[in-house]
Amino acid sequence: MEGVQMHRVLIGTVVAWCVTLPRPATAQQREPLSVGEVTAAPGAAASGYLRVPPAAGDNGTDIPITVVHGPQPGPVVAIVAGVHGSEYPPMLAVQVLRRHLVPRELRGSVILVHCANPPSFFARTVYYGPLDRQNLNRVFPGAADGSVSYRIADALIREVVSPADVLVDVHGGDANEALTSYAAIMLTGDTARDARTRLLGNALGFPRLIENKLPVPIPTPARYLTRAAAAMGKTSLAIESGELGRRDIQYVQPIVDGLLNLLRAASILPGRPTAYSQRQRYASNETVASPVTGVLWPRLRLGERVVKGDTLAVVTDWFGQQAAVILSPNDGVVMYQAVTPPISAGETVAAVGVPLPGDAR
Ligand SMILES: [Zn+2]
């Protein structure tokens, strides 16, 4: 956070958001909102499960969700935690957020996914699901007849993303990763949608913002949840907060605060949103993978500035002999890095954020 000046100013962006989204005719005509078998009446919240039935030799899973349905029409925001089951602050933050949402105050609706990947959560796995060894955030949009990760992805796309106008996918560093918190927005070149996406991305309030310009058309399969949502025409954002299997409030509270401010900026919650005029903006987050399997020795610290070719980490064999040197792929800032010793060939060692021109600091 060093060197970051955060100025809070009020903004008049609420009206701009309101006029860009269609609003159904009257409150009297408002129907209940159902997600899977969970149905919330207007002005009420309901919690339950999105069922992923047994198939393909596994027992399936039940995804815990909450539907908060305002009495007045407005945008639908889907907030997904726990795609990676050992990233805990997002899941804790969504529990806290649920307590903050008063259904009768909402103009619109919020769909909360408390944990998208219960098999990974309970098996405490990093990256991969325990049943099919798939990374859930590489298999979107999923498949109804696939292994459990594919079926989870399919259920989320059909039931959670489809009815939403806005998708926020909330992650953190996985249990082996140190991470400096940031938000990310998915830009597709659609001027109006990109403006809304920037507005909501700024409202999240994280001092670092990655502005991902997605290739258009978005390649299929999209693989990532945020890309799949963007390909469906949704306003798509991500949060990264938390690291190393920790659950500290310092990682949880910014997620809660950011999501509440996003809901104000989308005019779903009453009150004027706070805007943050100073962001460290990045054009991309370039990951670098290990070419070998071995024992990882990080050489740089999180948040440190690097230039292309700087040594990020060294991988040794079991006996301490150097097997690979991992170099920074570009000038930038170390946004996250694997810090626990195990590393397999092809796994990410670090990600280096590339500052937007004029945003370097
Ligand atoms: Zn993740």
C-alpha cells in the first residue's frame, strides 16, 4: 500500500447506472426469484442448495446459496465465493455480507454463492478438486455430463450467471500463495458495458485494479468464470483478497466493504457510493510457470517492483541442486507468488502486474 494516496470523494454515478439497465414495469408484477430449488419472494431472502446430482462415478455436491430478492425491480448481482476451496476470506466475507443485506431495502436482487466448490473446501485442496483433479476455474462453462468440476461449472452458469446482470468472482491467494489484494475488471470493447464495469470496479475500493482487455470474440471454452460471464454479455469482475490459508479480518473486511459499495454503485442498495480517485491500475497480470518439478525458493517479495529478467524464484531438486531459475516475464509488480516449497512443472510461480502507461509508481 506504500505510496498510495486514497482520496474518498462522492460521485454522481448512480443515475448513469440506472438509465442503462432495463427495469420491469411495476413492483406489483414482480415475481419470486428462483435459483435451483431456492426461491425468494419479493422483499425476502432464502438460503438452500444448488444441487449437482451424482453422476460419472461421484456423489455430486450441494452448493450453498442465498437469494436476496428486493421488493423493487433492479439489477441482479451474482457474487461467487469458493471456486477454489482453500481460499477462505471470500467465503467468510459472503457470510458477513448476507447479514448486511436487508431484503426490503433492495432495488434488484443479489445471488450469493457461499462456496462454489464444497468438495475442494472439505478436502482442503489447492487448485484442484479432490474427485477429478480438475481446476474448477479452468473448466467453464462446464458440461452437464462431465466430471464433478464440469457439472459444478455448468450449474453455476445456468442457475447463477444466466439470471444475473453482474458477476463478481471472489478469490484470494490459494493456501500456498502470498498475494497482494486487488480487483480486476473484464473489458470487452462494448463501450457502455465497459463504462459500467469500470464504475463497479472502482466502487470495489481496492487500491490495485487490473483492467483486463479480453480478446474479442472471447475464445471458447472460456475456461475462467469471469470470462464465461463476459462472453454471456454480463458485467464481469473479480476480487482477490487473502492468502496462505488464513482467515484474518484484514482480508475479509475489504471484500465485505467493497461488495456493499458495489451494490450501492449499482443502485441496488440505498445510499451514495464512495469513489476512490486514486487507483494503481494495471493492464494485465502476467503469470510465469515453473518448467520443472521440485522445491521452490522464492527470491523476491510480494509487492516488489521488478524488471524483465529479474529472478523471481529458483527451483532445486531434492538435493539442493539448482534445476531452474524463474525470471520475470516483464517489468512490473509482484502481485502474487507461490511461497510453499512444493512446485510441479506447469504450475504458476508468480504473477507480475504490468502497470498501465502513466500509472507506474
Ligand atoms: Zn482462486
